[in-house]
Amino acid sequence: MKIIDIDASRVTMNQRTGTERYSYEVIAALDRIAPADVSFRLYTNGGCERLPPLSPRTTVRDIRLPRLWTHLRLGPTSWLARPHVLFVPAHVIPIIHPPTVVTIHDVGYRVFPDTHTTRRRLELELTTRWSVRAARHVLTVSQATKRDLVGWYGVDPERITVTHLGLSEIFKPPTDQYLIKDVQARYGLQERSYLMYVGTVQPRKNLTRVIEALAITLAAGYEVDLVIAGKRGWLSTPIEQRAQELGITHRIHFIGYVPEQELPALLAGALCFVFPSLYEGFGMPVIEAMACGTPVITSTSSALPEVAGDAALLVDPLDTNAIAAAIMQLIDQATLRETLRRRGLDRARLFTWEACAKKTLEVLLAVP
């Protein structure tokens, strides 16, 4: 019997965003697909009730500590337990650790340093540099992030395996139109034509240019709103101030974090999904929008072309006029919206958590 330890601390957070949702889904899928001679031991720091449903092969150890949990609790406890391997799904390997595999999601702080606070940039730089050196093997969620690790940190490409993310089963076109209207009414969006963005509100997501593109679209005579769904991150205040400066706050709805179960209805009711991010390690919201039948506008940068394929309009994220032009093109061309909708549905089917977990498990079991 091979025992695999997993850092499950990200799973138990109240509001899951990208890395937390990845941790949740990959743990659930690993538990589903592993052979009988493999078992898992999850380590948490409270919040065990938010773990996914698990089979008897998986046990949970709740080892709480308010601060420095990774280094003072996770690392020593796993090291003493002598697993075959420790899997860390989100960046930081403990200082004391058994053989470890880590997932590095992106190095956006290197590519666009001004979109992070100085403290956060330093934390990410130090933890990533340590983790890629300490790991027996590194997982990335895209070829783009793999190239970044090779280029920025000199990691041997043979030590990196790409495991594309998957898609939660809840993301699909709602069959009940009344459900769409009910969720829209809950957020004050009934009878409105709107563009949709989902993600943390922070500079890397390029929302200032999206707001400026909306202003251009409105000035051209189009009647459309912008819905921004996501919790506020660092340096989010200037983004909201830009809407005030342009005098279009009545057209922009900052609706905060939206529970995952409500997102499909909001996405399906949108005219299009606008995600011209400056940098993404993967860009999960892109395939989630596609899976809901929503046409997508996204960036020519980082992993986004790799994820979107030919199923989205790709724009230069630094060109506000190009973003506005893409928005107006989709508003004007119903045929194009339908083409992207069909391509997006087909594209989204390529990304499954079972495929992600299968490749992840192969790497974990191969660690000497």
C-alpha cells in the first residue's frame, strides 16, 4: 500500500477561488480514480466539513495552528509519518518535508510586478524559488507556466509535468430560463444586457482597461452593463475609482464573491464573458464561461490562447480600443456569438478533472 499525503488546507477556506478550487477538485478526483493499493492522508488546519465527499481510502488529520501552519505543522507531521510522497497543490513546500511534489500555478508577479504589492511579490518570489528547488517534481497547469519556470528559474523541463485543469460538473447551460431570471433578479440585473467578468478584483486582471473599453462602447451608443463578480484583492481601489472618474458607475455592478452554484445562471445570461487578463497560469473562468454557452473575449497573453484555442475572440490586453472593438463586434454579430458559443461548448469538454488527476497520480507514484 502506497500512502500519499496531501496538503488540503486550501480546500477548507470559506470562499474558494482558483487555487482553492483546484485543490478541492483534484483531491476529489484522485480519491475517485486511484487503484486499491493507493491511499491518501489529508492534512487540514480546521474546516474539515468543507472537504469533498471521500471514500474510506482517504483519511483526514486536522492539525491546527494559527500561524506558520505549513512549516511547523504540515512539514514535520508528514515527515514523521513517512508517506511515499507529499503532494502540495498550491506553491509552498514546508522547510522540513518528505519527498514532495508541488503545483506551481503561475509566476505573474515576475511578468507584471506592478500588479502586486511589494510584500506579496517578495513572498511569492521566495516561496516559488524554494519550492521548485525542494520538490522532487513540479506540476504546472499550463505549458505557458512551464516555460516561465524554465526561463525565470532554470528548472529542468524534465522535472516539470503539465496537468491542465478540469471543469466542475455544475458548469453547463441552465435548462431552466426561470432560474437565469431568478439569479439575475437577485443581483439586480433583470431586464439588463450585460457583459460578465468573474475573478478576483486586482490589477493583473486588467479590469481598468475593461472599464475604459465599456466607456468607449457606451459612448458609441451601445446599451450594455458590466458585471464584475469576485472578491476584492490587493490594489483594487484604483479599479473602482476609474469607473467613478469616467462617470459610468451606474453601468458597473461590483457584486462581490458569487457562490459557485449561482455562476452558471449569471454566465448563461450574459451577452459575453470579458476576460482580457494581463497574465494567467491557466484561466479557469474562460472554460467555465464556455461550458455555460457564453461567448468569450480573452487575451493573447500567457496561457489564455492555450486554453481558449479557436473558441474565443483574442485581443491584445494592453489595447483598450481592441477590447472595446471586440465587445462591439459581439454585440453586433449574432452569428459570431453563436459560432463562439458552439466552439466554446466543444472546447470545454476537453478539460476534465479525471484527466488532471490521472496525470497527477502518475507523477506522484513515480517519485522514487
